[in-house]
Amino acid sequence: MEYRDTLNLPNTDFAMRANLVEKEPRIIEKWKDIDIYNYVQNQRAGCPTFVLHDGPPYANGDIHIGTAMNKILKDIVVRYKVLQGYRSPYVPGWDTHGLPIEHKVTTMLGAKAKTMSQMEIRKACEEFARQQIEVQKKQFQRLGVIGDWDNYYATLKPEYEYKIYEVFAKLVEGGYVYRAKKPVLWCHNCRTALAQAEIEYHDHVSPSIYVKFKMRDCDEFIVIWTTTPWTLPGNTGIAVHPDHQYVKVLVNGEIWILAEKLLESVMNELKVDQYRILETFNGKLLDGKVALHPLFERESRIIAADFVDMETGTGCVHIAPGHGEEDYEYGHLVHRLDVLSPVNEEGVFTDEAGKYAGIHIDKANRLIIDDLQAVGALVKEAKISHSYPHCWRCKKPVIFRATEQWFVSVEKNNLRKTVLEHIDDVMWIPSWGKNRISAMIQERPDWCISRQRVWGTPIPAFKCNDCQEVILDPVIIHHFANIVREKGTNAWFELSAQELLPQGYTCRKCGSENFSKMYDTLDVWIDSGCSFEAVLTTRPELTFPADMYLEGSDQHRGWFNSSIMLSVVKHNTAPYRIVLTHGFIKDEEGKKMSKSLGNVVDPLEVCSKYGADVLRLWLASSDYFNDIRISQNIILQQVEVYKKIRNTFRYLLGNLNDFSESDAVRFEKMLPVDKWALGRLQQIIKSVTEAYESYEFSRVYNILVRYCSVELSAVYLDIVKDRLYVEAKNSLQRRSAQTVLYHILRSLLVMLSPILAFTCEEGYEHFKSQKMKYDSVQVERWPEYHEEWIDKQIMTDFDELMKVRDQALKSLEEVRQAGLIGHSLDAKLLIKSNSQQTLDLLRRYSEYLEEFFIVSLVEVGNSDSELEIEVQKAVGEKCDRCWKYHPLTGTDQQFPNTCPRCARVLRAQKG
RNA sequence: GGGCUCGUAGCUCAGUUGGUGAGAGCGCACGCCUGAUAAGCGUGAGGUCGGAGGUUCGACUCCUCCCGAGCCCA
């Protein structure tokens, strides 16, 4: 007779081999079929809410590992909150305007782009952006992310754009918006502003000139160096380093001022061998002194700025706030030097440039150098070849040119201070995030919100054709907002100024009714920064403020920053309660990923090779608050861990095959080992819940992985195997263990489902024969923590017993190595101790010791030492059914080669 | 160059307010089992806690500097 067939062996359809690559897409189909997002929302109708507001990724190109991480983290949070009983709506969104798309689209269009109207370019950009959204949407769904994918938000949707204007109108009403000059990169050949991304660097030969400026109050000269003589008409200052030494040197009877560090190289360059240092002093002392412009009747103020370079030049830097970024930042924003921009959009000097008016800057260098020579200010002229920015389209050198831009004032109405106060009310995780964003708000200059781009949200400003007044009026903005709501922002390009203005609108300055549209667009950070208004306050299912924003730590300067600024202006509150940030993904060595290094890991490739759950598991294993690492090896490690978890599920499912809730054994009646295991489960539930509550998913991972592989697989499941297989189906011994397995499986499926979204769903489907109630594990309830299931005495007893077990395993291994036994059931254990406490402990559990140690017999006795474990070959014959040794095995008439226990079970089974 | 962050076994992570001999899981090595079997079990080997100073009776834990890495700026 095959006794094997009389055992209760595990049985389940839950395959050992995951085959996630095929299975996951099928689960995604199932989620579609049951409309998982709305199913979950309906199940949680009326529940308290937890709103995680999605920060919009840029709709351009396939998702990369970083965007995948961000979305998965959000998904984990949302799934966890739902399991905790929250209604947690998740509306994904996309950022769609701006340069990268415009750039890409015009590049794809090639020469054709030049023949297209702004409107046609915009249409092409929109089409492209919408395609990208569809692509990314599929990819995010492949990762297992649940959200309202059918009703996503996007900054190009008219209803969104409309809200941008609501916020913008508020900014204008509040007096935050002003117009001022700021240098932007400019191509005078294409007559357009350029973004940093539209610049190429090539070598270029420029003049290199040293110029001396006479000091106003004494007969000394400060010497500057520049490679752009044409910017001298824009000079309003000279910068020196506050922490470096400067010298006054006597050269040819003149006193020159320059940096000590550069003195030698300058003198070398100027071929001056006769000079004498008269004085050495700190650069700080020059701060505030005044020099005289050599070509204009104008002063040039000396300022202290620590960006001053001590490698090239003279250490005294010519500052033209209209022609350079640093010149502007330090010269104008910090030291309030005038911003002169005497150059028009074609690169021709304007009247502001005095005698140079009408001359093209390309021809001005020569003229200016000659003039400097004539007035005796030129110290030296040479040529220099250096890397210089060029236009990406026409390949010509570009310039910095100050143009009129729109700004948001950070000081108006105490905005900066108010924002800082609201930062205080937000919970920043990790906590240093608060310091980081505070510092950024503290230091940020006024916000330049205008861009000279086509693909963006138009700034509805007009210019009076009669008096040239520039008009940005809340009345117009509201009026235009309503047009946008219907027709989208394309209306700005499609309709005439008259059609866009409220009826009878007249110029506040001259009363004219003749206006022209202006064509600046808004900085895209305004677009996305308005999402609280366009999404949170607009959608009935959401709340404002959101409970959480969750993005990479680069968003302290980006989205968190723009959002809180705008939210404080609009609603006088932060738009979020919690801001959670994650780090960036690096390769195995901790290096940044880049195509050139060839260390890029593609999340979609991981999905198609190993499965999204492996990717999700990897993420959960990492301490994502900081930078984390990924590589083939690291993924392969997670594959192993995944298998372990999967097999644990499979074994639990297999052993619960014939169990239903009605078979459950009450706690009081359970066997001690089972009580202990159930108690351990409670402790696990508690610590896992705490870890999730603090968003420390790597702790969740560590606790549960250790739980599955050590406590369950290696200990409890191994111990309980004998009972489950051998005892009668309905026996208390077996049902007691199954009851615990049932709780363990249910808890594991639920607690791991935020991470292993697919596998837990699959496991849940197989578990559903146990009368689970829902269509998806996603709407199950978080396992309850039953403190009353932690029997203190049993817990401490088993802590002690585990120590004895460790010792016993070592002894067993020694004997195994000696070749005396193979399986531990071949052995008999003699556990001896001189401690009454230990002896009492062992005797208290005497009936369970064999199963606990997984041996055929345990005897307890006295010894001289604290603990002594002797291993002997078990006495008697090996039972054909349960493989344990027993002296009476083989004595039963009816069931040969069985032990008394098995014979008893078999008799009962037959009867 | 500035602000912020990180650097513990091959890999991923723990290490409370400084205090007995630095831990876990995976992987690896060796062995067992063949009724979780492309599974399961056991034992074991792996770390001068990035480096150098300093504070202290005592530091992986505090301070300084250096090296390496990242984000944001310049």
C-alpha cells in the first residue's frame, strides 16, 4: 500500500514558477475588466480620505527608472492607505508645455518648421504631447500602478489652463507681477530668445582686451579684462572678490589696481617688466568705491562678489547687468546696478548707446577698441580662442541681451516670509527636507515667469498701439480665462486682440481701443505649480490641501517650491500636509546613470525580463529616502527573494487547500506551538504597520522577508509539517495549525500587496476558495492586531526553546557530518541541563518536543552543565507513513510498517 | 566654488540619547533530504563600520579635515 496517498499533502494551482512576464499583463487585463480604480473607490465610499497628489512627469519619451520609482512609491502609499480603510483617490497627471517638447517637435519637423505658423507648431506640439501621454500611461500601468487613468489631468487641457489663469489673475491682483529687464540668451540672427538647451558650444575667436577705469576720487586706475568689448556700453559696475588680496602697483608712473594673485600673469601678458607694488589690501576695501566709465560720462560702481574668478583676467570684472547672467544676479539683484540694454533684437545698438547707435554689435568691437585706445584707456589688445555659446539652429554666436520680462515679486505682501511660515506647518520626510526648501525659499530671487516660447500658456498681455503701454489687467485675464475654458489657449493665437478683450476695453493711459497681443508664455513651473487649483480644488473626490506630495528631492526647488508659492498667494496655505521625498537611482558603484557609461537600467526591460513585481520588490528593499542603487546583480538578488516569498505563499495555499473559516480553531484550544506562531504574527503585523506608517518600506521588506524565510519556512512551517501531513484531516492538531496558517497567509497577502501588487493579487485569487469576499486583494482590510493572541508566557518560553533548538541543530549537524544520521527524524535527542528552570521548561512542553525539534524522540535529563545535547540514532523502525522512528513500528496487524500513531489515524480514516 | 544628503560584510539593510564581545536576510562554501522538489533543511566562512586626526575612562555612534558619490545652485 502506498501510504503516501493517505497523507494530507499540500495541493494548489498556485504555480511555483511565477512566469510574471506573462502573468502580469493578464492581471492588468483583469483589473481593467473589473475597473479596479472605480471598484476600489466605490468600496471605500464614505471612508475618510487620504489624497496623494501626483506631481506631473514631463510628457516626453519613455519612462525611465526614476519615473518608475516615483510612480511605484506613490502606488505603494495609495494601496497601503486603501487597505487601512481610506478612500484614497489617485489622479495621475502630465506636464505638457515647454521647451523640451517644442524643441523635439521642431527638430522632427526640420526645415519645415520655419514655414509653419505659431499655431501650426502649437498643434504639432499638442499632438505630440498627447501621444506621449498615451505611451507613458501604458508604461505606468505595466508597473502595476492603479489610478484614474481615464481621467488624468494634463496642463494642456482647457479646463486646466483655465485654472492657471485663475491663479495668475490672483497674482496680478495681488500686485506680485511686475515687468523688468533681465538678460536672456539671444540669437540676433534668428531674432529670438534661446533657452540653455538650445545652445551649442563651439570655439570662437574673440578680442581679448585689458581696459583701465580711472577711479573717481583719486588718480588711480582699476584694470579689467574682457572678451566682449561691445558690452562696455552696458557697463555699470566692476566686481572684485571680497576674500582675496588686491594690490596697487606702480606702472609707468600710473597706479593700477588688480588682484595680487593675478598680478604676475597680467604683467607677463602685458609685457611689463618694470612695476612696483605699493600696497596690498583686501578686496573688501574696494566695495562701494566708484570708477569712471572710459567712454561715457558715467560712473561704474565697484561691488564685492564672490563669483569673481581668480584664474583668468585681473580679478576685477567688468559688469554689464544687461549682458550676463552673473552680472545681472549679483550686479542688479544684489547690488542694484542699472540694467542697460542698448542693443535691439537684431543686434544693433540703440540710442541708449549714444554714439554707437545704429551700429551692429558685430562691427562695434573694432570701433570701441579704437575709441578706448584714443582716450588712453586701452592697456592691451589681443585675440583669444575660447569655447563660446552658439545658436543651435543657425550656429551663430549668441549674446546675452536684457529684455523686458514678467516677474513675480517674492517680497510683495511679505510673500517670502509667509511661505516660510507655512513651510513650518508641513511635515517634511525626511526631516532635512524642511531645511532644504527653507533655504531655497530664503534665497530665491524674484521669479521670472515669462518665456519667449510658442508651446506654452500665453501671458494675456496687450500693448496699446497708440501709447505703447503694456497692459496686464486682471479683468482681461478673467475674461480670457473664460474663453480658454471653451477653446483652449489656442484662442490667443486664433482670435484678434479685439475678440480677446472685454467689450469696450480702453487703454488706462491714453484711452485708445487699439491693442496688440503680446506673445510671451508662462514658465512651465507656473503650469504645474497650479495643479493644486486645477486638480485638487476642482475635483470633487479630492481635497485641498492634499495629504501628501511625493517626489524626488530635486523638487524642493521645483514643484514643491512653485506650488507652495502659488498656493500661499491663492489660498494662504501650503498645498500639502506631508511632503515625502526620495533620492535618485545610481548604478552598482553609486555612479549616476548615463548612456555614455552604459549603466542605464530600463524599468520596462526589467518588467519584460523578470516582471514588475521584481522591480517593485527591489524598490521596497532599498532605502529610497537616499540615493539607491540598481544593477543586473541587484535585480537578480531580488529574483531570489521573490521566489522565496512566492514559495511561502504556495506552501501556505497548498496546506490550506481543505480549510475554510468554519474549520478555524479558537485560540484557547490551539496547541502551544501554534499559539506561539500566532503571537509572532501579531508582533509582525504590529511592526510592519509601524514601518508602513512611517513610509519605511525597506523595513517592511526586511521584516517580512526575514519572516518568510526564517520564521516560517525554516522554523514554523517545518515544525508543523508533520502534523499537517500525518494527522487526520479534521483533527484538532491539524486544524489548529491550519488556523494559524490561514491568518498568516491572509496577513501576508494583504501586507505585501502594496509591494507585490501582482503576486498578492494572484495569491488572493487562489485563496478565494476560502471565501474571501472581494474581487481584489486591494480592497481587503489591513490585518487586525490581536494583542490577546500574544500569550506572554508562551512567547518567553519559546524564546528560550529557540535557544535550545539552535544548540540542538548544531549537535545534529555534527552527528550528520559523522555519517550517523541523515534526516533529523533519524535521531533521538537527549537534552540535559543542571538548570531547574530549563528542565521545567522542557517538561512543560514534553508532548511537543519531538515535533519542535523534528526528531523521533526527545528525552530530558540532568547534567552537570547548563545545557548538554546528545544525539543518538533513533530506536525502532522507521514508519513508512510518517518517517518517524518508534519502538512499536511494524507491530500493527492491519497497517504493516506503520507506527502506532499512523495506525490510529489510518483506522479512523477507514472507519 | 556654495547649500543639502549619503558612504557598516559580495548585495540589500539594522545598529535607540556614545558603553558588555558589530547584527539580519540574500548570495557564497560544505553537507542533508527527496512527501513545498527548477523546492525544502542544516552548518560555516565573510566587516581595521570610506580615510586621517581629535573629544572621552570608552565612538560605527560627537567634532574637524580629507577622499568618493548624488541632488540643487553657481
